[in-house]
Amino acid sequence: MKALFLLLTGVIFISGCSSAIQTATQYYQFEQPINDSSRNVQDTQAQLRVQTVTLRGALNNRGIAMKIDNNQIHAANYHLWGESPDIMLSASAQQTLFNTMTNWMVIKGLPVITDQQQQTFYELEYELHHFNGDLQGNADISGLWRLYYTHPESGRRLISIHNFSHVMPIDGDGYNSLVSTLEKMWLEINSNVANTLEQTRLNNK
């Protein structure tokens, strides 16, 4: 009996050590490099304010989301975003749009307006319905974006709504590959948005 007890204790101890090794928490974030850049308001033709990205339900958890089945999403327990996904995506969007749209002043959020000229601006709102991987080896970012225009005389009005769906095979195995693929897709989405906004600005001159 004593030998059986010692055997079971040893198995539990080994299992516990193995579990501890396997469940070490990993943190991830977009690698998007930041380059030195600056821009003066007087050198731009329009102002764009990027609102904080909205993600549905469990997608805004720190745990990286995986689609397990239809109507079922799982948030990882030990593979976490380094910060809240909405904050990370908003910062990435602002940087990509700022670097792409050289004739625009692209900022995050809605600061207090003190200058009459700054009371005319565009707003960009993202709403993500998918921001996850799946068991078929794909990364998925899908949702919509809305563009608003505010003028001191006419107020705030909706310009357009655009639905998008980007599904891409993951470049490799594991969460590192999922994160790098999601980042690549998010950069492409924002580059496409930038092209559309440039055209919008031309049409509204």
C-alpha cells in the first residue's frame, strides 16, 4: 500500500511539473515598427480622427481568440495579447493611416476643439465581428468601417459604410504565426481604407 501511495504521489508530482511547464503564459503584440515622422496641421488638407476600434464580445479579451465551431469562440488561457486588442488595433490603424495619407492629419480620438478650423474633420469607426484564427489554419478579420464628416454649419453626418471580410491562410504553425498573419491582414485593411479615404477627400473638395 505504501509503495502504491509513493507511486501515485510521484505521478502527480511529475504531471504537475509537466503541466506547469506547458502552461507558461505567452504574451503577443503587433510588431509594427515605428518610424520617426512629423506633420504640421498647416501642411495638411484634412483631419481624420480614428476612433477606438470596437470588437464584438469575447474578441476583445486578452486571450487570443480561436473559432472552434460554428457559433463557438474560444479565448486562449495562456496565449494572451500584451494589451487590450481594441487599443492595439487602434494604435496600429492610426500609424498606418498617418504614414499612408501624407496630406491628412491623422489622430486618435476626439480631443477638445479650440480652433475654428479644426471643427471640420472626418471620423473613422471600425467595428470588428471577427478577429481570430480557426481550426482550418486561417486567420480572419471581418467587420465594417464607417466614415463621418463634421462641419460647424451642417453638423455630423454619415458619409459611407463599408463591409469587409479578409480570410488568409496562417503562415506557419502556432500562435506566433497567427499573430503575424493577423497583423499583415490589418495593415492591408488599413491601406485599402486609406486609398478609399483619399478618393473620398477628392470627391468632397
